[in-house]
Amino acid sequence: LIQHLINSYIAWCVWWLIRQVIYRGITVSSRRLAHRRLEEKLRQKQAGFNDGSTSDDVVVLNEKEEGLALNEVRSQLLRFADLFIWTALFGIFYYVWSDLVTVASYLREVTLWQQTTTTEAGTVMESITLFNLLVALVIVGITYVLVRNISGILEVLIFSRIKLSQGTPYTITTLLTYVLVAVGGAWAFATLGMSWSKLQWLFAALSVGLGFGMQEIFANFVSGIILLFERPIRVGDTVTINGVTGTVAKIRIRAITMIDPDRKEVIVPNKSFVTGQVTNWALSNTITRLVISVGVAYNSDLELVKRLLLQAANELPSVLKEPEPRALFLNFGASTLDHELRVYVGQVSDRNDTLDLLNRRVNQLFKENNIDIAFNQLDIFIKNKDTGEEIPFINMEKLTKTN
């Protein structure tokens, strides 16, 4: 016993040193990840066209809303590392005390229930023991830890080292979570003697129930799988569906969570995104067009109007040079000569800010060059019904001053 205690103490000291080294490595990896994110933000800010202020028409997801806050990543990695560290410690202690813990084999003799199993040799009686139950619980526990911490593990080990398109890490994490749940559940059931041949009738009955009683829920689940594989929308995309515009924050099993410009969370079933018409503002290209309509007074210099509109567009850095801005004279209105200024911006978040700056600059340039922005006018004449003579208006303010 003294020899076992000495070996256990030595094993615990070595295990403690290795544990501290792993913790230190996780801390360093988290700091490197924070440094990479800071560099990425600086590059995005330098490449942006606006002055750094966020537009209120597009919600920009922060790290917490993306589900990958740095503190959360670090805690997930620590929990995942603890799973293997403590498992290794129990394995070492088992090796040291193996000659005394062989009594655990007694668990194989405690039968919980028996069932018939068809094999190549025929039908045999299979016993499910207490040992099988403990193994199944261990499998469920390991699966639970993996599912809870898989996002942080992938972020540090893979996603932070490989540049992926927007929304791809979220898709990979979600699909891998489904796979882990399916594999872990099937393994635990198989350990308890519940094979597919015995469960297929249960799944057949469930499928009938899903088809009738839970049709919408099942349709939303399948739609969620389709959205994750086909990826017509991604986390961080700005979309419009059923007249609601918002930024996709989460893609869940049943529904998608969007954050609208008022910072309200809008829950939309997955089925609506698969069967309905959805506008994705930045699926394959973030360039969008802005149209500004302006009407000038009759007898205005049309060439000057066009030149001033193009000047206002070319002065803004957020307006793209390619496709180039266009100023068009489209219609003879009742009281105005209707023009349109068509420009393109590189980011959805630049739309409202660009509209504001363009309208202000056009108004300023028109004032400086004596171009009137006309409005609808109506001339009123009052005539005597019997004689047809026009009755003039009387300026009451002038008449009062004269009296």
C-alpha cells in the first residue's frame, strides 16, 4: 500500500505540471486569437469607406452575438482540456491500483435486464449489466462535453488559422454538433443493447407522427439542414423577408434569429427562408445601388444640373467609381423636370450615410448655382359665374396699412 501511495504521489505531481503547461498553452492561444481579431478589425476599418461610425440601418454583430466571445472560447477550451486531463489522471490511478480494483469486474455480473438477440449462430439471450449502464453514461457525458465546447475548440485549432468565408465557421460547427449528438446517442444506445434493428419500428412510428402531428416542426428542422448546406444566408448577412430587414444572428434547428435596426430580435421559422422569397443584400456581392430623385424648375440649365449631380457623387469616397455614377433626365413633370442620380456603394452599411451626404451636397451645389428644386404648383383663378369676369385677389395686409 505504501508503494502504491508513493507511485500515486509521483503520478499526481507529473500530472499537475502537465496540467499547468496545458493551461498556459490555452491562455497563450487565446491571446493570439485576440491579437488576430484586433488586426482584422484594424484592416476592415482601414479598408472601409465611411468615417468609422456605424449606420443605424444595418446591425453589426459583435463577438458576443456571434457566439464566440474570447472569454467563452477560453472557458470552452479549459473545460475540454479538463475532460482529457482528469481522464488521464483516473487512467494513471487505475494503472497504479489495478491489482486492487479488479473487483470492479463484479459490475459485469449485476444483470439489469435480458433480451433476445439474433446473430449468425441463431437467437441468443443477451444480458445488459450495470457495467454497460456505466459505460453508456460515460459516453453520454463525453458527448455532452464535446457538444458544449466544440465551437471554442474549432475556433482556436482551425478557424483562427484558416481564412474562411463569412458564416462558414458557424455552419461547420452546427453540422459537427449534429453529427456528435447522433454518433454519441447511437453509441450509448448500442451499449445498452438497443441496436438499429430494434429501434427502426420506433423511428417508423415517430416518422408517421411527425408527418401528421408535428409537420411544421419537422419541416422547419429539414429546412434548417438545407440552409446550413446550401448556405443562401449566413450569420452576419443582412436579409429582407416578409417586409422585415435585419442581420442574421443565429441559425437554429427550428428558426432563425434576426436583429433588426431597432435591436429587436425577430424569430423567423426556417421554412420561410426555404419556401419564401428572401432578399440577401450581401450573398455573393455587397455592392448595391442608390437612386436619388430630384426635380428642378422648368427653364433650368439641364447640362449644369447633370454636371452638378455627377460632381456631388464623385466627391464622396463611399460612392464607387466602377460602376460609375449616372445622372439621367427621365421625365417632364407637371411642375418639374425630373432627374435621377444613380450611384453604387460597396457596403450595405454605407447606404443611409451616403444618401444623407449626397442629398446635402446636391442641395448645397444647387443653391450655389441658382438651380431651383421645384415643387408642384397650382394656379387658381376666380371668375364671376354670370359674366365670366375674372375677380382679382385683394391683398388684405396692404389694404389694412393703407386705411
